[in-house]
Amino acid sequence: MKKDIFKVGDQVLKSRLIVGTGKYKNLKETARAVKASGASMVTVAVRRVNILDKKKPLLTDYLNSKKIKYLPNTAGCFNADESLRTLRLAREMGGWKMVKLEVLGDKKTLYPNMIETLKATKVLVKEGFKVLVYCSDDPLLAKELEYLGASAVMPLASPIGSGQGIQNKINLSIIIKNAKVPIIVDAGIGTASDATIAMELGCDGVLVNSAIAKAKNSFLMAESFKNAVISGRQSFVAGRMPKLFYAVASSPLKGLI
Amino acid sequence: MAKIQLNGRKIKLNSKYSITTLLKKYKIDSKKIAVELNGKIINKNKYKLINIKNKDTIEIVHFIGGG
């Protein structure tokens, strides 16, 4: 396979797998799983420093942001203003322009509030951010995000943390076909084969957190995802055989005795 | 003396504090955080220059694990 470059915004990423750093038992396990996944970018959240516990271990002590790119998210934000505040703080903290916008609309489903998402995307792009946007799997809204200047569009496969896999392949395929920016499936991936399917559909990348963090053996699952994403990508680039209704023999009939 | 709100908690500061000295008091590495003073993000190179006043609301944030 000739050099297959994955470029998002102004960054070239070695791996098409982006992993989350939440939900692990501890930071040591987080760091081990991230390493096993081979990911070159991880999502992180912005939260208050615990001023009462000065010895609390820090994520930055376990994951060196000089070696692995941090992608700050807006998890927990339910409107454009909250998410803008969070990402402006993130930019001040690390100096990164690349961020993940995630404006939630409903606590039960964690579905994105697309009206607020569109609003925030517009402002962030204007302020010079490279925005990767978590969104619904609506082809028209995905295209609208692209028009607004999103660096990548990240439709959900199914609800965040549900592990239900890709529920709407048709929508995802339409989004991919129409897109001129990278499409990264974010949310709902449950196991390695889900990631392979996403990549085979033509996604540019996959973002996974719970499926790795909540696996019985998170390190092994991280490695499994690494292989699954590579495998799916290779399969997509290779181009699959056409599906046929009836059987076609694999051995030639000529010379049959 | 200044009564301030720091990360949602009411705090009393008995002497004059800049943002830099406040971070030192809580043993916080200024490279790993961002500070918001009364809703405004403060540029890192201004931490030394800004004195904390009575009724200030300060938020100090950092990166944690997330998806």
C-alpha cells in the first residue's frame, strides 16, 4: 500500500485510531492502554483542579503531551457558550488549536444538540480553532458542519458509551461519500469489528474510549482496536469484491475428471 | 484580607496574593493549568502582575481523562 496519510486540520496523524482517556481504573492503566492502542492522539477533558488534594496524580504526568497529541473535548457541555468557554481555556492551557467540540442535548441519550453545535462551530472556526465535531449521523448536518469550516466531522455510530456499534450504515456511507473533510466515527463503537466495519465503509478514522476502557483486558483490547483499524483501512483501500447472489466456484472446471 | 471563590469554594486569603503566589500556595504547576478570573481567561505571562481582590471568582482548570 502506498503511503496512506491521515491528515486532520493541520496535523498528520500516524494512526487512524484516536482513543479517549476516560473511564479507566487509574492513570497507569490509561497510559498502558493508550500505548497499546498505538494512537497518536488522545481526547482529554477540561475540569477544575482539585485544590484540596495537592498530591492527586495528574494525567499530564502519565501521558506526555509532547509525545502524544491532546485533543481537548467539551464533554459535559450542554450549550454553545459552555463549550466555547471550555475550549478557550484548553487553548490557553496547552496552546493547541485542535479541539473536539461536543455539545450534548440530552442526558439520557447524550445525543448532540446540533443547533448549539453549529453555533459553536462557527465561532470556533472564526477564532482560529481546528474543530473536530461530534455530531448526529444526519448527512445534511454533516455537510453543513463542513461548510462552516469544521476540520473533521465525527458522526456517532450509536449513543456514547453504549457499545451498540454502527446502527446506521446507510447514513454513514452517505456522509462519507459527500465529505471533503475527514469523517471520524465517534461514539458507540463496542468492539474491534465495529471499528473495522467503520473503516471498511470508508471512514477516515475512529474514536474509541469505552470499548477499550471497559473491556476486561483493556491493553489487549487496545491492541485489538489498533489492528482492527489498520485492517479495515487496508480492506477499504484494497476494494472489496462485488457481492453476488449465487455461488461462483473458486476452482476451475476445466480439466475436471 | 480577601474573600474569594476558588473552584467553587469560599477561600480567605490573609495577605496580598498574585495569581502566581496563589498557585504556589496550592502547589499547582502553572504550565499544566489555565486560569479564569471573573469569567476572563488570564494569559500565563500576566499571572505575576495580577493581584487578587476581594470577591474575585477564580477557576483553575487542568486536563483529566475524557472521551
